Amino acid sequence: MSEKKEFANPKNFVNRELSWLKFNDRVLEEARDKQNPLLERVRFLAISQSNLDEWFMVRVASLAQMVKVGYDGKDAAGMTPIEQLNAVSAAAGDQVKLQYQTLSRVLLPALKEYDIQLLRLADLDSRQYDYFEDYFDRELFPVLTPMADDETRPFPFLANDSINIAVRLTKPGTETDKKEKLFATLQVPDNVFKRIIPVPGTSNHFILLEDVIKEFVAKMFLGYDVKETATYRVLRDMELDVAEDDTPNLLKEVQAKLVERERGAVIRLEIESTMSKHIKTRLQDALKVDDFRTYAVSGPIDLTFMSELVKVVKDFPELSYPKFQAYQATDLAKGNIFDTIRNQDQLLHHPYDTFDSVVRFIQQAAEDEDVLAIKMTLYRVSGDSPIIKALGLAARNGKQVTALVEVKARFDEENNVHWAQELERMGVHVIYGLRGLKTHSKLTLVVRREGDEIRRYLHMGTGNYNDVTAHFYTDLGLLTSDTNMGIDAANVFNILSGYSEPEYFHKLHISPDGIREFLEEKIAQEIANSKAGRPAYIKFKANSISDAPIVQHLYAASQAGVKVDLIVRGISILQTGIPNVSENIELHSIVGRFLEHSRIYMFANDGAAEVYLSSADLMTRNLNRRVELLFPVEDPALKQRVEDIFDTQWNDNVKTRVMQDDGSYQKVDRRGSTTALDAQMSFVEAAAMQVKAQAKAAAKEAQREQFMPLNNPFDDANKPTNTQE
């Protein structure tokens, strides 16, 4: 068997979806970790639910589609779609059970110790019970719409991710043996009302909206007896399939597909474990859902509500992570930011370095009279984005402003369509990228006239231009006025907005034609160096590694003796510890307070280390079907800082899980003499020290200015005039 075939052997790979479930297990571990503040553990449980929902709506839905059309191709691990679907359905079922065990056996009892409780109406006193009955009569009754399912009225359409209540009824006076089992359903209006309702007279006792409805729902079925109520939820296939080849107007096509997507096939049915077999069967028949896609849960449906619980709990700040202030260098916070960047490249490490520097870069460009043009790619932005406002201001100030808005960004399509239309109304030139490709790169180009020359200023990053997620996603960004990078960036925008095929790029690399080839070339270089006895290593940090060809190149590097260190937060189809294949590969995963999102690619390069940052993960979609950007960090001090960031994370022994040879992940064993290192908290502490030192220096400067004499008595020019002469 050839070397290439040996590396491609399915036994050398982990199934992508099963690997993702292991990642979500690590998130769920954080909910069970008593070292985390209690309300943060509650939040981790909610995150694990949100993650699982999106995974079902996209990945499981894709597998189901492949099975439906009869596709039987195998993944890198040698599994067909139906084999994957069966395997992940069982594994997801185990994870759901663990979620609810975490809720009922761990978190709710721990919350109760602080008298934070989710109650049932049976737990209330008469006054409180009357309050909720009045709440139902006054607020809920007028809004609720029960929908019968019988011979004359078909089963109603259920919106994706909606919580519903199934009701089984009978007609009084009918003979017992002839009683018809009547059925109705109604949607819980949690889009109109808060799902968590405070209990009057208490600080932190709550009732769920659906429990109030179920208690008094009989008032909606006068003349009938309610025999059973049960909560359920459906998740639909939410993958957006836009046929761009036949689409003259991409914006309108995306809008149409958004409406169509809401009616996708049901991919998952969640039901209360107490639901009767009769109602369960009726729902499965009506929704066309098999048993293996039906999940019975022992607790409230849809645990994402726990993140709302965190927000409404009062008087327990110690149960959450302490707040911290991100650092901003004085030169980036004040004065002319272009002078600062021109003097030296600036590296930003979010959220420890504030995202305000990026916002200020764009805001100052919008107002600077010497700025001629701003060009920017936007993948995900916040609902009230200061960057969008700055682009609009720049257009009003007469600058040439171009924004590429990726309207196909998953689950942000509607938001991005809105902002695309708003930007056009503001006078911004909006483009939608290349046909068939998502534009995922994070790039801003500012063109400025300085005397007789034109200078280009860039911001390039690993994360989105989103001022909200920048508070809890870890990302890296570079501000530079490097001439060659500026020329490359201009060519990138020419490719995106028009017809341009530059022969080469000076320093930047883009996918789909560039990043894969560049990484493979660098890996090959490390292999050659190792075989020649020269210094060789590969250090990658990414969110996911699921591209089989890249994995095979890393296996080749390992076999050649190259030490390969990988920090991968999520999916990894790569397997460590395989004899003669991956013995020199070690893989760490960090799951903690912040979502690790930065992408770092480093090579020993025979002792002259090279450091690159990128928007791209090591996934086939990023390397083949997206416009991504990879860029170098060249300033020696900034290169060292990136290396230090990687090394700090590599040496983390608190939030790191290390992939074992059997594919499992285990935390670092600190028993003995090992000092605890939580990389994220160490960065928080370093930022706090910088903020403190900055404040101290500012106070000292203010004091110096306060006591500075207005005039120098020994200066002849300021000597008082002698009026007697």
C-alpha cells in the first residue's frame, strides 16, 4: 500500500459529526464543572442546547437529505450517510439525557441552595396561584389560538423552533366505549411573552410560561374535558440552498429562500417524557418523523431558556464571572490613528484588547478629510452596528465606500439582507461577492491621501466585524500600512467587485485558490527541513480541522518527524497516536469563558519562524468554497506576541482537554506539582494590569500638568515690566 493510501485509510479518521458531539460534550462538561461560577454553568447548559439545535438543523438535516436522495458515498472515516445518521442519532440521544441529568441532578439543586427556583403551580400559595390565573385570563387567553386536528381541519403548520402544547380531549356525555379521542394544539407565544415569569412576592422564584398555559388551558375548550396536555417542539431543515447560477438577483433569491426554509422538513421532534403513546404517535404521523428522530426529555423543552434565567436572577453577582475591562493602547484611543499605524503595525487580541480600536479605525476614516475610500467585507454584524453607521457617515461625507455584505451567512441571512438594503440607502456601494462562494474574509481597506502619495491602511482579522460577539469571542487582528499588503488587499476587492485576475499576490493569500496550496507548501517545507536535520515544527490553532487532504499532509509531516501541535476547539477528524502515522501530533481543545475563535498558523522555517493569521479554518468549505484571507505577521515584536499567545494556550492545564489515542478527550492531570494555568484568565489578568498601569500613568501625567508653572520667572521674555523706569 502506498504512503498516500495508508494515510487515507478510514481507520485514521474520526467521523466529523461524532467529533462535533464530543465537542458539545466538552461544553456540557463546563456546566458540570464546580470550578465555574454557578450561573455561568447554567449558561453553558443553555449553550450546549443552542449548539445541538443548530447542528440538527444543518448537519443532521444534510445527512437526512443525502439519505433521501440515495447518496451512499462514504466520508473520510468510511461511513455512509445512513450509517452516520444512525450513529449520531444514538449519540445525540445520550447527550440529551446527560443535558437533563445535568439540569435536574446538578444545576437545579445547586440553584436551590441560593433559593433560585423553577416552580410548578402546585408549589404556589393561593395568592400566587390566583395571580397566575388572572395573568392567563388577562394576558394569555386573548393571544392563544387553539387549533383542532380532525376530519375537517388538517394538522396545522408548526413554525421551526416553536414550543407547542398538545391537548387530548373528550366530549362529556359520550358513552365511555365510544368516546372519540379529540386532538388540538396551540403554540406557546414565547415570542410575545417572556418564557420565564417571576413569582410575585419572591426574589428569584420563577414559573415557565407553558406551565401556566397548561394549568388553565381548559378555559379554551369550553364544553370539553381536557384529558392530557404535553409540551413538544419541532426543529426543521434550515439549510439555505441558493441556486446562484440561475439567480440574476441574489438578494431577492435569498429573501425568497428564507421564507421557503421556514417550511423545511421536520428533522427533530422533542417531547415531554410523560407524553402518552397516543399523542406521540399522532404527532409523528402528522409531522412525518421517525422514532429515531424523536427525543423524549425529562424536564422543560428547549433548555436555551436557562440563559434567560441567568439574566433575571437578582442579587448574586458572585455567581457570574467577574467583569473585566479590556485594554486599549493610548495611541489607538487618542489622536490620529493613522499616524499610529503608519509608525508601527498594531496587533489586537480580543476580547482582552478592546474592539473599540477597530470601530475607531473605521469611524476616523469616515471623518478624516484625507481619506478617499473605504472598502470592507461584512460577514456577521451586530443588530445595532457602529461600523454600519460609520460606513453610512463616510458615504455622506463624500467618500467612496464599498461594502461586501455576505447575505448567505448562515442564520444571519435576514439580518444581513436588512443591512445590505440600509447601506444602499445610505449611499454605500454594496456588493454580494463571487458566484457560488461565501465571502468569509475579514478585511478593511482605507485609502488615504498623504501629501503627494496615496497610502493604504488595512485591518485584517480572524473574527467578524461584530462589536457584540467581540466581547466573548477570542480573535486576533492586525492594523498595518504595509505597502505590499495594501496592494494585495486592493486586488482582493477588485476580484470581489469586478473582473480581475492578478498574476500573483505579494504577501496575502486567499481561498479558494491559494490558502490550501500555501499551507501544503509550508508543510512540505517543514518535512524537508526535518529530513535534513534542520529545525522543524508546525503549530496550528483553528476552530475545526475536517479537511481530509490537509490531515493527510499533517500525517506525512508527523511521519517525517515534524512535531505538530494543534489547538482545535471543535471538530477534528484527525486522530492522534496512530503508529507510524500521527505519533508526533498532539491535539488540545480549549473550552472556557470565551469562545476560542482565532486562527493561527506557524512554521519553524529552519529557525526563522513564520507566523500567519487567517479567517479560514482547516475545513473543506473554507479552503474550497469560501473567500478567505491568510496574512503574515511580520513585525518581530508582534510575531513574538502571537507565539507567546499560542504557547500560553498550549500550556493551559485548566480548560484544556487533550485528545487521547482512543479519540476521547481528557483534562490535564494537575495532581502533583503542576501550577494551574487558565490561559483565558491569564490574558484577562494581563489586560487588567495594563489598564491599571495606564490609569496610573494618566493620573501621574494629570498631576504633573496640574502643578506645572504657567510662566518661568527666569525667562527674560516673561520678566515683569518695571513701571518706575
